[in-house]
Amino acid sequence: MRGEVSLLSATPHQPAVTEREARQVAEAAREQDWRKPSFAKELFLGRFRLDLIHPHPMPPDEDARRGEEFLARLRDFCETKVDSALIEREARIPDEVVNGLKELGALGMKIDTKYGGLGLTQVYYNKALALVGSANPALGALLSAHQSIGVPQPLKIFGTQEQKDTFLPRLARSDISAFLLTEPDVGSDPARLATSAVPDGEDYILDGVKLWTTNGVVADLLVVMARVPRSDGHKGGITAFVVETAAEGVTVEHRNAFMGLRGLENGVTRFHRVRVPAANRIGPEGAGLKIALTTLNTGRLSLPAMCVGAGKWCLKIAREWSSVREQWGKPVAHHEAVGAKISFIAATTFALEAVLDLSSQMADEDRNDIRIEAALAKLYGSEMAWLMADELVQIRGGRGFETADSLAARGERAVPAEQVLRDLRINRIFEGSTEIMHLLIAREAVDAHLSVAGDLIDPEKSLTDKARAGANAGLFYAKWFPKLVAGPGQLPRSYAEFHPAGHVDLSGHLRYVERSARKLARSTFYAMSRWQGRLETKQGFLGRIVDIGAELFAMSAVCVRAELLRTTEAHGRQAYQLADAFCHQSRIRVEELFGRLWSNTDDVDRKVVRGVLGGAYTWLEDGVVDPSGEGPWIADATPGASEKENVHRPVH
């Protein structure tokens, strides 16, 4: 799979790139160094560093007090001012709701108090998103896109003092922001980015079209990724800019409609000769992708926060419904087929909250590098929340498939189970699809191997480079691999503090995690030895490696959280029970994934795919009609003046 991508797919205004060039662009955007320890990175290397997460970190008392006070105000607002059914029917969040959130200070939850924000910690910001998202997921998406990936976060990390003074007070109280990277023919491969920013004196001239601009329809300020051409005095490359949506030449051409998140203000934005001051450039030229990825290190935690909120709601509805709905003489909850689903929802909700709170608190402390933990939280949260919602629909039966409005019209409780299923589906695509997250996490997980043996498996390196890499790799693996043979997971009394008197035993689960981490590292090493440079094409294998790591991280998080709750809360015993249930369920998934590392249908699947694309099975498509409309698969994004009405709708 090495070599060039088809140049025929490149439009005249879009750069044609080889597969290798695309990988180089993505690699250059990575954070290259590991300056702080990472629990998840160590886990993938076969080292179970429980000391990095246990005892569970806790927020300072003052941060907790301020966070709880805001959550109380936000809960009252959500219960009294938010009509989720109205948003669903009208596919729009009422202006008065948005303005009410502004008055609460919700736009500035993550903005420092010196700029007029609330200065909440990541932990309490996520709790707020879970709360708002349970009231209506589109509201959660509005606030998340504004603060997690919109203008505030990149300015906080990379902005100049002048930029912070200029924009952050607006963003804390009145102005909504959006993040614009995706284009009609550019998704997770930014090397093909076509939007340009051409230097012109003290300004840049911006031209291009951006797709799926969450908040873009109502935003006042935008973070726009554009390609600066290399020239005298200009390094060039993909660069980040703050752009005023009201600037001349900015047109919101369309508001997109989706299967879920019907209140989402997501659109298509065109830039035609938009003049952007150089003072609005975030960071140096060429740093745009690095800024985006660094922003997402913690920004990705907002999505699993709303998944946690969805899980809690699914559990509440499953409990209430299953206790009153009777079949064959007893409540359906007491039938094993239904009970197993309820157990899965309860245990998984506990796990998602454990992963989220642990990752968020580590982000607040800034003691660990959490790039892998945040990515795992996003990946695991989005996948498991979708499964929980699907199970809830199944538990509700026909009522799960029926809309809330229809239920209410015939006299039953308006439970929007089918809406939650639709709303959650996008999370497996938002902010990095599951498939892209697998590759991103896998790249970070094997970073230690590539740093010592990368030249050895690079076909373009010289024999001298390979020889040097071989010597370095030999030294590394001579020290590393023997440590994967035995460890604390084989000692029956390891992690004994997780088996307190009167509670179920969690120590055995932690011993399993330690053993499995070593097995995971050995499996990765065997794969590198077997496939060498071709390992990067084995996406099925890499995805399973990442999924195993996600399960091991979640098991670690639930045990640590259960122990925290045992020592700080009245429901410690119940927390231990949930952690035990989750770990038993997770271990079954881990064993299946380990088995599928080496026994799978990957080779057969590749053959079938070649047949499908080559037209060998078109006969299988006979007997149906295609209701799709006419038109190109990908819309034309040629730069130029807009010919459409501007549907930009700022909320003031």
C-alpha cells in the first residue's frame, strides 16, 4: 500500500500528494517528544504503572466548590429553560436558550477568570457538558465546539497576549466560535487541504470552502486552517487563523441537516478574497496541524463527557422501565436476557465515568502526558455509548423505536430513546472517526519502537542507517523484552489493597491487567518482527491492539475509582460491585480480541474488497432500486465568489 495515490482525483485547485507525502504531513504535526510520563503509553509497552494513577488524583477544594456551584445553576437552567422536544421538532436551539447560557457564563467555562471566564477545571467542564448534553445533545455540541476545539483553546495554548486580550473576553461572554478544517474532499488527510491564505503586505488573502463547520452557522469567530504558499520571507504550510465571520467575503452557504443532533448549527462556509490581518495568525506559519492536534489532546475529552451523560440517562430509563414492564409474570428486568443488558449499561456507565474523570483530573494536574489517554477516552466512550443506547432501544422494544412525540400523543411517557441513538451515532465520526483514532493511537503506542527501529523498517533508508538502527534496536530489545516474561500479575498477593475486608476482590483484575499488558507488548513486538514496515498497512491488527489497550485502561480506571469511592463516599461497596462486573465483562472482550490478533478474516476481506472494487460482484446488486438523487459524490469546492444567500445567523 506504499506508493502514490491517484492523481486523477485531485482537482486543479487542490494539491496532489503521494501517500508518503500525506504521511509525512501527519507525522510532522505530531508531538515528537514525551516530556512527561504516560500511563497508557507505558501500558502499551507492557509496563503497568499503577503508581501513575493511584491514588486517584483529586481536584483542589476551591476548584470543586466553584465547580459544584456552577453545576447547580446550570442544572436549574437545564430543568427550567431547555425544551429538548422543541429543539428536536424545530431543529434549532432557541435564541433565548443560547442567550441564557451566555448569561450563565457557559461560553467561558474553560476561559480564565482574568478574561471574564469561569475558569473551571477540565473535570468540572466535563461534568457541565454531561449535564447539558443530557438536556439536549445539540446544546452540549454547541458549547463543546466553542470551547474544546474553537478559538478559546488554541489561543490559550498558542495565542499571543494581544490575541488573548482581544478575543478571550468576547468569547467568554458573547461570541460563539467554530473550528474549520474539513473540506468537501479533505477529511482526515490534511495534506490535500486546498483553502489558501496568500500573504499580501500585513495581511493574508483567504480563499476556499469548508465543510461540516460545527457552530459555523451562528459563530462570530472562526479558527480556520489554510495553506500558506512558500515564498520569500514565508515558510508556508498549513496555518491557523482567527477569522471574523462578519468579514467581507465570508459566506455561510448552507446549514446542514443530519440524522441526529437536529439543533446542530453546522454548515458550509466559503471564503472569497477574505482579508485576514497577520496579527490574527495563531502561531507561526506551518504550525496549524500541530496546533489542532495539541488542542485536541484535552479537547477530545468533551465528547466522552457527553457519552457519560448519555450512559447515565440510559441507565435511569432502563431501570425505571424494566421494573414496571411485566412479561410472563415478572418485571422484564428479572428475565436474564434483559438483565444482562441492564448490567452492561450500569457497569459500562461506571467505566466511562471512571475513564473520563481520571483522564480529566490528570489533564488538570498537568503531571502526565495524556495524549493517548484522551484519545482512548474518546474512542472507547463513543463506541460504548452507542452500544448502550442500542441496548436501551432493545430493552424498550417497539417503544424504543417509536418517537417521543408519538408516545406522548397516545398517552405514554415521552422517552426519546430513538433520538438518543441517532444523536450518539455521530460520536463515532466526530473529532476523529473510530478508524482514524485506531491509527492515531497505534502510532503513539508504537512510538518507542519506531524511535529505535524506525530506520530499520523504512525502505528508503540507506544500509548504513539500517545498520545503525539495528544496533540501537538490539540494545533496546535486549533490555526490554526479557521484562515482558514475568511480573507482579503472576503473584497472588499483588495489589492486595484492592481487596479490602467486606468487599469483592478487585486485585485479581489488576493482576490480569498487568499480565495482559505484557502480552499486548509481546504481541506488538511479534507483529513488528513479522511484518516490519508493512505493519502500518495492517490496520485490522493495529485496531485490535488499540482496543485491547482501551479495555485495559478502562479496567485500571474503574478499579482505581472504586477504591477512591470506598474511602470517600457512602456507596463504596456498590462501586466495587460495579467495577467487578465491568472487569469481568471487559476480560471476555479482551480475550476475544487477543484471539482475533492472529485468527481473523483480514486476508480474505482484502480479496473480497478487491473483487468489489473491480466489479466482480456487481451481479449481487441486482434486484433493487437506488433511491439516491443525482449529483456528484463530492461537491465542487472551486474557490470563487459565492452565488448563494448568506445564511449566517449570529445569536445576540
